[in-house]
Amino acid sequence: MSRRLAIVALAAALALALTVPTAAAAAWRATTSAPAFSLSTSALAAPVTTCTSKPAVLGVSSYAQISWSPVTDATSYTVTATNSANGANQVVATGVTATTIDVTGSVLTSLLSSVVRALLDDGSVVITVTAVTRNWTSPPSNGQPIVLSSVVGGLLGGVKCQS
């Protein structure tokens, strides 16, 4: 009888062990909740640009002044020039913190020759601005085409906004 009692006790202990969760089983069945913080997305609006032709003063060539509306949360701006004929582009300035930039003939001649070539071929150079933060870059602004101020003015480095 004691042998029978020992088998019944062993069977009962085994059945109990299989039905009661162990520490390892508890780890697999544990539930938790996600941290309580919200996720959000962000985007910077594209700057809206305007172009003002500035006349030559005291022998200095005429130039184009590009202005744009400040973009909320932007820490700086990047200004890019694009050749209207072939789409080649070049960054004119990065890290700009003002909301205007003067585009002069000397600025354009320091760019890729293909951009300058657009001016000489009666084309234009299109100036765009993007707003920048540490993590985000806006879409490009509306483009402002720049052309030679005249044949003679162009030889002297003068540019103006295309009307």
C-alpha cells in the first residue's frame, strides 16, 4: 500500500507541477503596458520667396535681392541656384540665418560654369530656399529666376529678377 500511496503522491505532485505556472512560464505570460508618451510627426513649411531687383549704385553692378518669410522652428536656410536650361544646381549658401540674400554676378560666377552658362545663353538661374532645423528640411521654396541685367550690365556682372 505504501508503494501505491507513493505512486499516487508522485502522480499528484507531477499533475500539480504541470498545472501551476513556474517562474519561467510566468515570464512568458507577463504583460506590460507601453510607456505613456505620444509620438508626433513634424514638417517645415517651404519658405515663400520674393525677388527685388536692386539698381547699380556708384559703379557697383546691379543685383537681385531674394527675400523670404521666416519659417517657424527653422534654425537656418539653404539657398540653391538651378540652371533653367539643364537642371544643374549648386548650393549658393548654407547656414543662412537672415531672411534675405543678395545675388550678385560675383556670387553666380563662383558657381558651376553650367549655371553661369544659362545666363550667357539668355536663360535664367532659378534661386530656391529651403528651411532647415536639426532634424528636418523643408521642401524648396517657390523659385525666383535671375537673368543678366543687360548685355553691358551682364558683362560687368549685373543681374536682376526676371519679370
